[in-house]
Amino acid sequence: MENKLLSRLPGCEENVFQRIKRICAEAESRGVKLWRLSIGQPSGPAFLSARLEASRAVMSAEEARHEYQDNGSPGVPDFARRFVQAHLKSGGVNVDNISFLPIPGVKPMLGIIIQACGGINGEKITVGTMTNPGYPTPAVQVGYLGMNHYELTTNSENGFIVELSNINIFNHWLDGTDLLMLNYPHNPSGQIAHEGFWNIICMFCADNGIRLFNDAAYAALDHSGKHVSLADVAVGFSDLSWCEAFSASKVIGNGTGWRIGAMVGSSDFISDIATIKGNTDSGFFAPAATGVLHALGNDFQSVVKNRRMFGKRLEILIEILEKYGMKIAVKPRAGFFTLWLTPKRAFGEEIKNAEEFNNLMIQNTGIVGVPFGKYIRYAVTNPIDSPEWIQAIENAFNTARVSY
């Protein structure tokens, strides 16, 4: 009898991260020791200060700590404003027509943001994303929702900074742009945004009726001290519809599983997001949010220490890889990623693309990266500053004999 209980999803390409996991599993089954420069989350647990305060909140008998938090945060009063302000250089956004929203991490909100811009009930909108190279989820969500999509051109030549000429106002198939989904500090290049950049983008979007969103998950890991958040600038544009999201995932050590964050933006945009979120989501886990706020308010030295650690590791990795002939796409200014141009030759072979190079590195040396088009990303979330890691990385790239 024919099995009718099959997937009802259309065929889709295997996710790059799933593909890497599969290749790594195959290599390990052959006895290859892997050195994962692919991991995009801090190693270890969240800060002890955050865990202790969260545990006290869990043990509290106060009902508000344990109930639905929805679009507010009764168990953590005023969480969103306090969390956002901890990230801003301006010391806060205390102006009219600005709203805050607590969120269960950034990723679950990406589809809601698209819907909040009109992508519902069969209506199509056009979205520009920084997903080539970049974190793929915004583009994936646009595709799942059936919206029009294009990628903003960022590369080594423009320093991975979005240019106005890349933003579609109108062409033969795109009826303008409804939403820009930016990502500064940028994953995977580690580039930051300056005040001048935001002024140009904000004015352009305000003049053309484009809603502007920025994923600022890495804002607290700015090594240059020069990153400016969208919120620091957007408050000066009364006609701009904008939103910025911040996450605790990388701020409190490894908080990736805590799913705590907050948004700030113009009241119109936040209201639309909150409407859809309120109808589809019950909010975050209040005790975890309590731990996050406590760490930021009482243990900020751990945030600074963590940031310095990643900065030092970035310097070490860049020095090693450049020593063995690798060419960096751009020097990272924030986060814990480095982005490299894919070599044209390695292991005595011609290299077609970053994915082939990554596969060869895994098979021959155990070094694991993440291919992003013509680039390959290496992270420093593991202790690459230890003698064992340094030796493994040096041996690997010495063996690879890369050239361009």
C-alpha cells in the first residue's frame, strides 16, 4: 500500500550548517580529529552572576516570575528599555514616539518583522537583506513567506557596508523596497556601522517610505569602541519607521539558549510587530531575563573581559592564517568571526569555491569553517589561544599550502 504520510514541504536545498555537521560526522567516523572554527556561539555556560540571579528568580514564589510575559514583562519590570539602554552609546532613547518590546531572542522575530511590514494575507512585499555573505535566516524567512527578496551587495571592495546604489527603489520586477533588514555589527565580516552611515541610510529610508530594521546581536562585542547603533541615530528622524533588536545570546557569555532580547523603534513599527507577536507568542522566560539584567548591571566587568578575550583570539588567528598565506576579506571590528577570501589553490589542487575548500580542510586537517559564497568564515569561540589549538591551526594551514 502506498505511504501517503510524506512531507508536504517543497524540496529545498540542505542548510549549509546541516551540511557541515553531516560532513564533520563522516570525518569523525573515519577517525579525523576536528578543530571547529565553525562554532558561532561562545563556549561554556552563561556568566555565573547571571545564572545565580536567574536561579533565585526561579525559586521565587512571586507569581509574576512564572506567568506568561506576553508583550510586557511583569516578572521583570521595564526589562526592554533597561536592556536596550545598556547597549547604547547615547545613554538611552528617551524621546517621544519610541517604543520598546521584550522578545524571546532575535531569530523568532524575523518572520514577524516581515509580516508586520505588510507581508500577510497574500500581500507581497519586497525585502532587501544582508545575506550574501551573511546570516541566512532573514532570506530564509522571506522565502518561506513568499515575499520578493534581493541581497544587498557587500564585499571586500565596499568594506561590507551597504551602499544606497544597492537599494532598489524600482526596477523591472521589484516595485520598490518595503523593508531593509540590516545586520551591524555584521556576521560574518565583523564590520560596524558609524553615525555617518546611519544618517545616510535613515534619511534615504525616510524619504522613500522604507522600513528599516537592524539586527544588533553583536553590539556588545564591539572591539573598536566605534560602533554606533541604529537607535542612537534613528531617534533624530521623525518620519522614519525603524526598529533595532538586541540579544543576550553573546552578551552574558553563552546565553544562546536563554532566548532573551529586546527591541526598540518607532512606535508605529513596534506596534505592528507587537500586534502579530501578541497573537502568536507568549513571551520569554522571566527568571532568565532577570539574570541577564543583573549581569549587565552588576557584573559588566565580565562582559568587558569576554570582549577582550575574543579580541585577542581574533588577533592570534589572523596572525597565524596570514603567516601561511590566507587573505582576510576585511579586518573584523566586532564579534568573534573572521572572514577570508577563498584560496585558488590548496593541497596542490585547484579550488572551485569556499565549500570545496572547507571540505578539503576538514578531510585533510580537521579544520572546520563555514563557507559563505566566495568567502570562508572562521570563528574564535573555542580556546584557539591555547598551545594545542595554535599548533593544530598552524599544522593545518602549513599542510594546505594555500595560494591565490
